[in-house]
Amino acid sequence: MRFAGFAPRAKSHLASKADRLLVLGADCGDYDIQAELTRNGGNVSIVLTAATLLTPLTEIDQPQVTIEDGLIVSIESRGALEAPQNARHLDFPHATLVPAYFDIHTHGAMGHDVMEATDQAFDAIGKFLASHGVGAFLPTTVTASVDDTLRSLEGIARQIERAAQAQSDAATVGAMPVGIHLEGPFLSHSKRGVHPPQYLQDPSIELLQRFWEAAGGRIVLMTVAPELPQAFEFIEAATRLGIHVSLGHSNAGTQQAKAGIAAGATSATHTFNAMRALDHREPGLLGVVLDEEDLFAELICDGIHVDPLLIRLFYRAKRPDRGILITDAMGATGMPDGAYKLGGLEVTVADGRCMYEGRLAGSVLTLDRAVRNFVEFTSAPYGVAVRYASTNPARLTGFAATYGELAPGRPANITMLSPEGKVQGTLLNGKIFMS
């Protein structure tokens, strides 16, 4: 299918053929703009052109984006502004430019789990995510022993620091890990999914403090079941630390869910999944998630975790600035069918389903595929789907100044989409990652 606004356009007359880089296909490899600029003596601007641009709040036809030192200097329609002298022109002739996506719930890819917390794992995951349009992500833990969780949090924090240093050195190796999503151990036994029951914990401010210190203050998002003992005081304490609390893996009733929001929770984890079923007399957490206008809500849009009919219901219920597309992807993402690790669990993957002891265990979904699925399942405007995958997660997690919108003065974290909505490339810190 072809999405609105994804129309081909005329060939560029901005620069001579010798000065124009035409980026068309999936076999171009990664292109390091910074290296190109260095070879040309530096001080060279980048001019990016395409068929359409979604900020995503507005749409610009025939956009001309000027980038200097990794920042967007201007966004104009073609011909409205003269390109800087000696500018390097990157032309995506049939593409739509959108903000790089932001996955706040992912466990791994390319045979690696984020809890490995090694350079090899994060380099592989980051490059894979970038090739699918993702500019930033929250490495997401799975419930494990306290000691294993502490070790993983320390290691993930080191990887976040390493990625930040690489970015400052203009050596970005892929999507940026910008914080941690702690999914477990403060979850309901009855809605644990595949989280190991022996490692689940009741909310403990003392244990949270240990996790916080091990992570070097890098826990950005945390899933909590609000019906657990002392959950409300726990949510308040987490919020004071600056952690965004998401309600999930929960059997909470309506009043417990509302009390969790009153205590400071601002989001819901993978809506519909690992939640108490909707009841017409006791709507429970799911009913509250769909009804509360200001609550952010995650959604796994693979057509496996949630039926398309309910995805349409979700779209009608949530405001355009509150839905969030996630992947809940595990290490098997980008790999052939087989057996893979999810935390300490061995999960079998076949035909797009990740199973552990008869239960779904994460996904092999990519965020660009989730965006296309959402448009296909709901007929939503493409700009809404892009907001779900970029703007909204950035706003929830406090990274809206860096990710989720294309505007002058903001970092040039840009994804290029084909007329079918497939990723052609992702521009991050002066490097294009091709799909």
C-alpha cells in the first residue's frame, strides 16, 4: 500500500550532479557524513531533500533541510531558501522524512539481550535498531535475581555512558541507549507473563534505591503492578527520584489503578497484554487505561499480541499525543527462527511468535513495521503513527528536547521512509544507517 504524502517528486536542481549524493536503495551500506566532511576540510553543511517531511505535527512538501554540526538549521520548502555554499546534498527523491523513532520497551536484537550489557551486544543492537529507523531506545530488563539485576543495571549504565561519549566524539554506532526501562521485579504473580515467579518482589523502596544506585540514576521508566503491597508509597518514591512509572503486569481493579495514577504513574505497559481482562462492571486497569485521557499507553502492534480490532479501539480511545508504539522485542529480532535468550529464559521463535512454556514471550517486531501495521489496521493518518513511535515516547520519558520532532535548533535525528513506509535510512549524529 502507498501512504498519503509519499509521492515521488522531480529531480533536484539544488546542486550539481558532482556535489549531490543520491541515496536510493538498501544496498548502499552505512555512509559516514562526518568522515566525508573531514575529507573535504570540514565546515561543510548538509542539505537533505526528499518528497515530504512530517515534523510530525505538520507536513511539508518538497522539503529542504539544512544541517550544521549535527543540528537542524532550517526546514523550508524547496526553492524558498538558498542552500549554503559548499553544502553537501543528500537526496532521497521519493522519501518522506520523519523524526527518528524511539523504542521505550525493547529487550534486544540480533541474537543479543540487553542484560548481557557488553560492547558487542549494544553495538549489534544499536546498529540494527538504527537500520529500522530508531534513533533512541530504553534497554529493558526482565525479572531476574537481585544480584543478576544489579549486575545488568551496572553494565547497561556503562553502555549508556559509552554511547554518550561516542556521540560527543562524532562516532555514533547506532541508535542511542538513553536510559533504562526496569520491567520487573515489581509485578503481579497472576499477570507475570513469562517473568520468573521466584524472582518477583513486592515493592520495596530500599531495593529500588539499590537498583537506582547500580544504574547510576539511569532508570527512566519502571513497570509496577499497583495492587501490590505498599505500591502507592513506592510509586511516589520512584516519582521523586525522577523515574516515570508505568502500570502493567497487573491484575489491578479500577480503584487500585486510579490510585496508582494518583500516586504518580503516567503510563501503562503493553496495553491489553498481561492485564486483567475488561469487565463491564469492574473495568479494572485496562478500562482505566482506555478512559484516562492524560495517561500514556504502550501498544505492541504486531497483530499477534493484540487483535487488529482492539488496536482500532485503542486508537479511538487514546488521544493522538498519548499512544506509544513499542516492540517488546527480544534477542531473536532480526534472526532466523530458533532458540534465543530473554533475560535468563530460553525462548523458542517460529513464524513470528516467541514462546516460553506456552506463553508469548516478547516479540520479533521492529518499530518501523509497527508503524506500518498501525496505519494498516486503523487507517490512521501516517503522522499519527509517527507521533506514536517518536514524539509521544520522547515526551513521556523526558527526551522531547532531543527526539520526536523535526525543527530548527534540534538535533538532526531523522528517518527516511519509502513510499510504502519502509526505512531507507536513518541519520544520527552525522552518520546514515541504511536498511
